[in-house]
Amino acid sequence: MSELRVIISGGGTGGHIFPAIAIANALKKRKPDSKILFVGANGRMEMEKVPQAGYEIKGLNIAGFQRGSIVKNLTLPFKIIGSLLSANNIVRSFKPAVAIGVGGYASGPLLRAAGFAGVPTVIQEQNSFAGITNKLLAKNAKVICTAYEGMDKVFPKDKIVLTGNPVRAAIVEMQKTGSNLRTEAYKYFGLDPQRKTILIIGGSLGARTLNQSVESAINRIKDGDVQILWQTGKVYFENCKNVGAGISQLKTLQFIDRMDLAYACANVIVSRAGALSISELQLVGKPVILVPSPNVTDDHQTHNAMALVKKGAAIIIKDSEAKLNLIGAAFDLLKNEAQQQQLSSNISKMGIADAAERIVDEILKVSKAN
């Protein structure tokens, strides 16, 4: 049997890149002889993260539409044409059996080129609100893998398969380790096992609003018996560390490299509402307060959050109201065990632990049908 040749395209943010790598890893596990090529956008983080994961990547000179900058958009048509030509050359030379788009600038030209060459395509849409690239590509896709129900509002119903979003293996493994992991987590972060813990995470870069929310409630935190594990992000770390100096209830970290341990010791989690974060939180199964970022295309984080809120699986607080209300809401939730149990039960029902394997199932079906 000849090797399975697959192109995975897209990126731009960790929310696109890490699921793509998880899909590649699951495919390699299932089909060790498969040949996988990534295609990304030059200058974006996938050009660094994908090689670190052990995969080859080729870059396209593509960029997105720049809101509020006419000058920057003048070169966009030329970049699109050039990227289509480059993508066409990549597809013809690599000869994939299937091409997968995970969202992001590069997936548009690559999946278009694959379609022109007669290569079947698969789309993986991470959000509850589809981006414009995936909407345009959906018509010619063989399968559309989604993480949320109700996506037939924007995609052809007969092409949709609910697979979930692939998450880090350590998060999936959490479900098997239980209380032992919590004990390890308290030691790892130097936390008091007798105190209830709020975990505040703003993504790998941090979130200004979440940090400001902690700062505005610093006296309440200092006088309370609740401890907070606070991930600030690199840009905000020094200021946040100074704000929390000398407060034993506040553990301030620039970045958390053991998210499984952070989740394990949390009683309540405060988070942005990125697609990958929510998919992890659904598996973690802890009570969650979501503060959607307003700085994303089409406000898709609010759509992601509301998909959980409608099922009683999370609490939402607007970014504009967080500074005043967020910490108070987290403290109130800690006091309400019945609400915690309800939120935990409902969010756990939404988790899909084998998302990468489900997506690989669809990829293999499409490649065999070709």
C-alpha cells in the first residue's frame, strides 16, 4: 500500500495551530507511514511551532484584510494571487490524497488550489461562529468537522460531522489521574490545599481585562481566605507581580506550562472564550466563568461562550463589565456549591475526548473515496 500523503493548512494563532498538530499526531499514530506537509503563512507563529512539533511546513506570502488601513490593503490582491500560484505549485509537487484546512490565512489559497487539482478537502471549524474563509471553502469541501452543534445554519447539513476540537494529550489524561493530580498540583504551584482556588487564565499572551479585574479587587483578595492562581502573560507580568507582592493568597505566574495541574487544583476557572480553551474546559469539567475577548474577528468568542451559557454550562461576563464584577462573581460562585455542581455537570456533558481520532476517521474516509 502506498503512503498516505496529506496537507494540513492554516494557522495564525495557537487556536488553529495546536489542533492541527494534534490531528497530524493522531494521523501518524494511526498511519505511521503517512507523509504530512503543513502549509502556513510566512511570518506567523505556525512557521515556528510546526517544525518544533517535528513536521515540515511551507509558507505562503498571504495576509488578512487590515481593518482601518487602506494602504496596507493595497497589496492584498497581489498577495492572494501570488499565494494561489504558490499553493498550486505545492499541491502539484506534493500530490496529496487529501487536504485539510484548520482556519487562518493560508487555508484559503491552499484548499482552493487543492480543489482545482481535484484533491478532496476537509475543513475543521473550531468555533461556534464560522469564519469567512471556511464559509467560502465549505461549498467544495467533502466533510466539515465541527466542535459545536447547530452549524447547519452556515454549512451544508449533509457535510457536517460533530467531532469536537483536538486538545493537548495531558488534558485528556487528566480524567484518568483524578485526586492524585490535585495533590501534585498544590505542591507544584506552592498553594495551600486547605484553601479554595480560583484559576485565572488569559491565554498564552495574557488578557489585559482579566489582569485589571484582579488589580481592582486586590483588597478583597488580600482580606479573603481564597487563593488565586493568576496567569498574567509576558507583557503584563512585571506590573502584576508588583501589584500582588506580599499577598500570600495570590500566586502570580507569567505563563503556566503545566495546564493539567492548574486545572486540577482549581475550584473555579476564569477564562477567555477561545475555541481551544473551551474545548479543554469541557473535558476538565470545572465551573467556569467566561469573559469573551472583544478583540477578535466577528466577536466569535461571545458566540463560543453563549453556546455554553445556553446549556447552563458556564457563566458569561462581558469584557466591559469584568473590572467591576468579575472577582465578585468568582467569589460568589465559590460559595454556591449547588451552582458549581450544576455548571460542572453540564459542561462535562459537552466534552469530546477523542476529537483528533474522529477527525482522522473522516480524513481516511475521504482519502479512500478519492
